[in-house]
Amino acid sequence: VDNPRLYLVTMLNSLTLASLYFIVASGFTLVFGLMRNVNLAHGSLYLLGGYIAYAVASATGWWILAAAAGFLAAALGGVLMQVLILRHMQGQELRQTMVTIGLSIVIADILLWIFTGQVHQMEAPEWLQGPIRGIPLINAYSAYRLSLLGFGIASMPPSPTRATSRRSAGRSRTRSRSTHSRRGIGSTSTHPGPTGGP
């Protein structure tokens, strides 16, 4: 590498941007994995939370209160979307896709009408402003970007091997409790074995 400092800075910028994309996309994958809902309006919920957070921060000046308000607004929007719309079309992926695309367009247009098309920027708290110094090779890097990278890493799911071992351990404990309980003993004694016999 001709310029290791430039290489490391570029790599950190790429990782922080990937962390931001991962955090946004993890909401979609989590909802689809747990509830089997194809919610393509999740980006509009992030947009709603961001605008609410900006409005609260502008009115109060409290960054933590703004973050909590944005989170609650996005969560409330998701709950209303699930209760009023998505629960009536469970298992209909194509219908969910079309409906949520329409919802995302409607929500985005309403927010554009309310907040106009101007760029709104919310300042980070003081402890996230400025660089962190003393980093080898690059000397300093943005504290906000490093916190974003750390949050993305903390949000990552466990490795498949670890998750599989946990599920196997949970099934073995459940099987052990079922076998030693009265109901488990009765069901085990009447359940046919691998050859069809008791």
C-alpha cells in the first residue's frame, strides 16, 4: 500500500457506511424473519422517526429526548401498520409488497408536504462531536462515525454455529424435562419408536 493512512481512512469510511445500511436493513429482515411480513415501507418509518427527532431536538435542544421521540414515533407507526393493515394479509407476500410500497409513497409525500423539501440536519451531542485522537496511522477519526460502526457491530446477530448450538441445547433441555415429567413419561411410553413399536 503506497498510502496506508488513506487506505485505512477509506476502509473505515466504507465500514461506517455499511454499518448504517445494515442498521436500516436489519429492521426489514427482522420483521420478515419473525413475522413473515414483507414491509417495504420500513424506510418511510425511519424517515418519520428522523423528522420527529429533528422536530423535538429543534424545540427542546435535548438530543436524547429527540432520539427517544423518533424511536417511539417509528415504533408506533409500525404497530399501527401491523394492526390495521398487515395482519389482514398474512402469508400474502405479493399483496404485502404492493400495499407497503404504496404506503411508503404516501408517507413520504405527507412528510414532504409537512417538512418541505429543504435539508434538515440535527447536530450530534457534544460527546460525539469532533475527532478521537491517538489512533495509529490516521492520528484522528470522527467520533460519530466510530460510534455508528460500534452500534452496527453490536446489532449483528450471533454466528450461525453459536446460534445452532444454543438451539440444540434448548431442545435437549426441553426433551429432558419432558421425559422426566409425568406427562412426558406418559407420552414417551405411548409414542411409537423408530421401528413402529413402543
